[in-house]
Amino acid sequence: MPEKVVPGPVQDSACIREAVCIHTKKIFDSCKDKDCIEDLRLYPTQSSQCAIDRAVSIKPGSAELLHVYIDVEPVSFNRGFYTVDVRYFYRVTADAFVGAARPVEISGLCVFDKRVILFGSEGGAKTFSSQACFGEMDEQELRKSGLPSAVVEAVDPIVLNMKLVDVCECRPCDCELTEIPPCICSCFGSDLNFGSEGKRVYVTLGQFSIIRLERETQLLMPVYDYCMPEKECACGSCCEEDPCELFRQVKFPVNEFFPPNAMGCTDGGKREPDLPGCCRK
């Protein structure tokens, strides 16, 4: 039997010392999604709109997920289930080609809404804490104290396509955005153009996300021991040695000159930089 149990797979011979009651968040339901979001309207900055109006073509750039707004409401016809309304805010960049000149980088806002229904169980208890709370009470939180918490995990989307169209070719279902959080607008450095005149840009994004509903609860868990760090903190002076000496200890990057035929690791997926031990992060 090992002398000390460490985090990871537990052997049958491991000794459980006690059972403890912990307070944590339990996941009641979750889902993963791979959304192909077609023809999202790009709301560019004012300077970007000037370049778009003169552009003859456009080249896709990148997209960054700025913020996700989440709202949870109970489903009236199915107890224990809740609708989770999610609004994604993206900052999208692209290159606009104006004649034979060099491309002009443009940026703007895209917004995507989606709704899922998940099971979140039922609970009517109101939870209060002695932790310091600055400011006044949040009335909206008081009204929704019995609801589960929704969590959205998402990565930056992939720009799949981008279209430049004249205003006469715009989609009839386009709706003008009027309420954008100030914190989102401040991410662009200048005012956004929400008007209906001039050329428009439509973006197709690929979004991966995981959505889950959680509730705070108490669980009985087995305990093996206190979790004490085993790794010692590296001294700050060990990396102040002669840089040429440190460089001599670095292995030659063969794969940079001779790329491997297949991607993958032969050491179980764990690769560390070939640096001196005390300088590894």
C-alpha cells in the first residue's frame, strides 16, 4: 500500500480516513453544442464602416468572444426544467480591400442568441451569507433566489465565412440592435454603427460551448488526507545563471527543421520544454 494518497486514480488498497460533509455546487444537467451560426450581421465601428462602403471584397480575420449574458427562467409546463437564454457578444476582425491599395483592417460586433432547456431540479430555500456585500441588495437576485445557476463555457469561435453585400441585398429579417451593454461598446475604442445605410458584412461562425445548471448543495465525500503540495518552489536566482550556459543545455529542435509525419506525443501526451529543471514553469 502506498504511504501517501495523491490526487488521481484511487487504488483499491487506498485507506479512506473519514467521511466529511462539504458544501459545493452539484451539476444537475448539462449539454454540449457545436453551432454553425450563419449570416450574423457585423456592426462595425464608424471608421470601419467607411472602409466597408468603399471595399470591393473582404477577407475573413478572427473572432473573439467578449462576453456571454445568461438568463434562467422556469418552464411552466414541466416542473424542474428551466430555459437558459444565452446571448454571445463577439468582436470580429477582417481585411477590407479598397481598389488596388493595401487592405484595411476592420472590426465590429456580432451578437448571437440561443436557448436550451435543461433540468435543474427544484428548490425554494433562500441562501444568505455573512460575507461582506458592498452596495444595496439586488432585487433581481432576490426574486430569482430559488433558481439554479447557469454556467456557459465557450471558446473563441472560428470564422467560417464572410460576405460583403449592398444594402439592397440585405436580409429582410435583420433587426437593429438598440441595447448593448456599455462594457461591450467600450471594447472597440470608438462608436459602433447600427444604421441601415451603406454596405453590410455578414459573418458565419463556428461556436463550441458547454451549458450546465448547478445548485449549491451538501455532499458526503470520502477523505484520504489533507492535500499538501509536494513540489517545492523554484528559487528565483537559479535562472539568473549565464544565459549561454543555459542555452547549451537546450536540446536541438530537430522537429522544427524536420517536421514529424504525424501529430502526437510518444510520452502519453505530456511534453515539457527541454529547459533546465529549475527554469521549467
